[in-house]
Amino acid sequence: MSFGKVITLNTGATIPQLGFGTWQSQPKEVETAVEIAVKAGYRHLDLAIVYGNQVEVGAALKKVIPSVVKREELFITSKLWNASHQPAEVEKELDLTLSQLGIDYLDLYLVHWPVAFAPGDNLFPQSPDKPGWAVLDAETTLVDTWKAVIALPKSKVRSVGVSNFNATAIQALIDATGVTPAVNQIEAHPLLPQDELVKYHKQKNIHITAYSPLGNNSAGKPLLTEHKVVKEVAEKLSSTPAQVLLAWAVKRGIVSFRRASMKLASSPISNKWSCQLKITGKSALLALGTTPDSTSHTCMIFAGILISSTSPRRRKRPTRSKFNKRLGHIYTGSAGYYLDHCCSKCVYRSSRELTTCSIPVNHLSRS
């Protein structure tokens, strides 16, 4: 198994602690990268229909199953995209994913974002009035979507969970259905440790899988592998910065994904990825989460959007001056939308925009 370490989910399934991610992979390279990665020892693949490369991944799987591994030796995750949140569309998109991958079932299926887009073939349904903005579905709630997800046949999906959800949205799903997600996939690394969210997940026995373990450079900032503190810790431990960052995640019991690349795919999986963090090194990395830059590597919407049509969480809309200074839940009008911003840069330009049922596409990471 990848990394030689596995985590047991609340469903009883085991998940390898190091995975091979396909987000932002180069076109026409994913097939070869996945094939090489599986041959090198990776057994956990993280996919999504919005990544646009599942057909290539499927071609790679045909090359390695069963000649290199049995299907049951792989742990394959994919995600339900925003434009298929409507209950009637959930299983249809799952079937499309299985068809693209050429497999009969997924080990884990996640609701990619707590945001429902208008249904249709367009992954990002464009607003006719606002180019670059995606049209939201003001009718479908997260509870509606979750009920459809947990009703999926076990023959097609072994475990289900969510991605980019905050504690409020997750608790609403649990309260409404009694079913706790097996996993929540979020961005987590020393600059964005998500301590409170991690604490909540431990209380609820929800496992965290983390993307961007080396930092998120979507904002054009250097990766954490270039951070002075990370380099110093790595040097003291005779390890690489990447090994140190992965060890940080392992210490917290988090599954992490390395982004697919030809170079990474050919690196054999072994315990060399897991350097042993000494107390001094761990403390230095933990301190990064309290620095001014600790939220600047990400600008994503962690949204409890239209959680429930029966009991919307209404808040007074903040004034423009307060809106630009505060973080937290922003009410976006009569549809009952709440946007929970993770950083001060992830704000809209005027209170008028808060009343529209659309969001700027560039504010929504595809991770």
C-alpha cells in the first residue's frame, strides 16, 4: 500500500495515507504519469470529473489492471461536481465517472464543493449578465444532494464524503440524515493548519484528506518547500522539504496527495517519504500557522450554501465597511446562501453583488 501506512475510515474501509493527485496535471501526461505511479507503488488515486482528465486516467488503469495490481488493491476517489448537485443528476454523473475510468465502482465519492450550480452539460454555467460568473442553483440544498449521495448503490460506491466543507455545513448534513461523511477533503499544510476544523473532525470521526500539502501557489506565491523554516527543519533532519511537509501531515493522521507529474510518478514509494519529525521541527512548523501569511496561500470559498430550505441560517447582511474587515458567513439574499470566506482577500466588490445568485468563477478553486 502507498507509504506503508493506511487509515481506517468510519465505514471500516482502509485508505492509503499517501495518494497520487491529478488536479492541475498537464494534458496528455496524466495517462503515463498514473501508469508509472501505480508501477512505482502508489495505490491511492485522487480524481474529479472537473479535472477533465478522467478518460486519460481510465486509459492508464486499463494498462495496470490486472497486470500490475488487482482492482481491489487500488483506492480510487472521485468527486461530484457542482452542476450535478440536483438529486436526479447525482447517480448520472457517478455513472459517467465510472464509464470514463472503465471501472465498476469507486472506493470513495465526495461532494466536491458545497455549492450548487445550475444544472446542465456546462461545468461552469455562465451568467448571461456577468461574463466569468457561474450561475447558482437557488433551489437545491446541500441536504438534498447529500441524501442522493448516501442513497447511491453500494455496488457503485463503497464510501461517501465531502470536500471543502466547513463544520457548520457538515453538521447540518448529519443532523438532517443521521449519516456522517467518511471524509472531508480540504487544503491543509503548516500555513493553513485548519486546527479547529481538524478538532471537529476528530470529534465526529470524520477523516481529513489534504490537498496541496506543499502549499497552494494559486496566488502566485512560492510553495512551502521554499519556505525558510521548512528548509531549516529539513536540513536538520537530513530530509527534503517535501518529506518534512508530508511527515507533518502524517503526524496529524491526515491523508495527503502529491500532485501528478512525470518526475514524481517515477519515484518509488517507500518510508523515505516519512522522515521522523523531532519535537523541535514539529514545533517550528506548527508556529507557521500563526504567522501573518498563514491564510494567504488560499482564496477559496468554504461555503455552507443553501444548507436547508426548511431552516435557513439568516444573518443580517453586514454593511460594506464591516464586510471588508470581517471574515465569516455572508448572507447573499433571499435564496439563503452563505459564503464562509477563509481569507480577507476572498471578498466581493460591493454589497450589490451579494444579492445575485452567481459567484465569480475565479473565486472557486477546482481543487
